[in-house]
Amino acid sequence: MTQNSINNIPMVDVQAWHRPIQERLEKKALEILRSGRFIMGEEVEAFEQEVAHYLGAKYAISCANGTDALVLALHAAGIGPGDEVLTTGFTFFATAEAIMQVGATPVLVDIDSETFNIDPLELERSITSRCKAVLVVHLFGLPAALSEIQAVCDRHGLILLEDCAQSFGASYHSRKTGNFGLLGTFSFFPSKNLGGFGDGGLIITSDLKAAEAVRMLRNHGSACQYYHECAGYNSRLDALQAGLLRVKLKHIDEFNAQRRKVAQWYCELLKGTEVIFPEDRENHIYHQYTVVLPSGRDMVKKRLASKGIASAIYYPLPLNKQRALVGVASEYELPVCEQLSEHCLSLPIFPGMTNSQVETVASTLIKEMC
């Protein structure tokens, strides 16, 4: 037996994650397959009600994926051509892509070196006369500094929107993320904290007008079948995804608690080393466990892989360096984003991960840094 087969620790082990609820998932899937109703319908409506209750929002509107959720939220908020939207330079491309898809321009802001989230001081310095909104990202499961960011928005008359793709279940001052802005968006990509079995997305709001706009936009701009108020999108959640997400939603706090436990194990094992690891914050639900290495990050990643241990770089290229944003947002200087993109490394973390696996990852990481 090789060393690889002994370790074989993936970034996310969905089988280990789902094992305790596998029978319930299979039962729900079979129930929906036999129903013959696959688009929208009762399962989707039930999921929207349950997830709205869990998140503490008045309205929850599901959609086809997390990127669509961003586009729908921006569109419903009235963002369009000529507008600028402030957002972080250190996030998945979809955040900036969605801004561009509604015809607006992303204004990239540098981040805090400890939280990896948008820096409120840099945010205020970046505001121009064309800025209409702030799209804040709660990166890796840690809520951004919402009090400070909301204060900036209030002072300058900006709309606050939240990208919660990586923070489902995280709270800030006892409120779930997604409830601070006009609209909050979520992704149910399989690796997310509430991961589906394909693509899926969600928008939440407590504003009736915004909710009605999103509902209409996700269904071809139609509030009544065959009557269309505007050009919208085809972005509906499948009943199968909704049903399976209903099963997992009942266990989301347990899953997030397991992620926090894994993170605490990592912290204990990495203390006293050169590895810079995330400070343990009560409201961090660890979509990713991301460390910063002083040097040799790429070589360490290769060495881990040779031992059967997965790792990932989120994100190797900040948005201001992306070819797709040349001439759009390439002029911004984001020194913290650029530094972290060269030194950060995400380690395996998932519900069901064992203490032994964490010890293997941590000890191998420390050894391979030498």
C-alpha cells in the first residue's frame, strides 16, 4: 500500500459528510422522482419558507446558482450601466462578473490581512461619485466588519448587498449574514456549508419590493404566466435540489459546529510554528481553513499532494490581475490582496473529518515546510 492510499485526504469528503443522513437523502430523492414534479412546486416553496425562517429573513427566493443570485440581486437593487459597485479584490471571479453582467463597473478594494475581508477604511477611500452600492463578501465563512461597512454606506448613501456564498449559517451580532444589506445572496454549490447536489442559489431580503422584483426576474420577468413585465432570466431551482437541501438544512448548525471543531484542532496543532493560521472567532463557520505560509507555498502544496493530501489556493490571482478585468478594474493597487494570493493555502476541512486526519495534515504541512 502506497503512502498516497494511506492518507488520501481530499479537500471535501462528501461521503463522510453525508453518511449520517444518507438514508434520508435517498428517501427524499426517490420521493421527488416519483412525484413527477421537477421544476419549482411544493418542494421549492417549502424550502424557501424553511430557509427564510432559519436565516431570519422575511423573504427567500431560490434560483439556479450562486452567480445568478448575485445578478438577480444587483438587478433588483437597480444597479445598471453607469453605476460603480465597490467590492473586494480577493474573492471568486463571480462577484465581479455579476456586477459586469448588469452593466455596472466593479471598483476593487483591498482587504484586511487578518480576516481576508474588505477593509472598511480602504472602502471609504475608494468611493467615487459614480458609486451606487457596496457588494460585501463574507470570505471563507467569516462575516465582514458589517457595522463599519454599513456606517460607510449610510454616510455616502450607498446600497449594501451581501455575497454570502461562503457564510451560510454564520452570524454577526446575533443576526445571520445576508440580513444586513438590502439583499443577501447564497450559493449551494456542493462544497458550500449548505451544499446541494449540483448548482443552486438563494436571495434573501426583508424588503417586499425587492423580493417581488427578484421573483419576477428569475422567471423571465414574469409575475403571471405568459405576461412579462421586463426581460428577466431563466433561473429557477429544481425541486430535487430543494428537497435535498431541506434535508441538509435541518443539520446545518451541526455541520458548522463540526467545521469549527476541525478548525480548533488545526489551531492547536499549528501553534508555535511559522504557519499563520486564522484567529478563532466565535462567528467563523470555516467554509475554508486558510493559512498563510512565509515562503515556498507552491512547493509545499506539491509535497502535500505527493503524500495524498489535498490543498487549494483561494485565490492565486486577485481580481485586479485577471485578464477579464483589464481596462475595467486592472488599475487598482491592492497590495494586501496580492501578498496573500502568493502565500495563502487552504487545508482540508469538512463535516465528518477526523482528528486523526487533521493531525496527518498538520504534521505533514509542518514537516514539508522545513
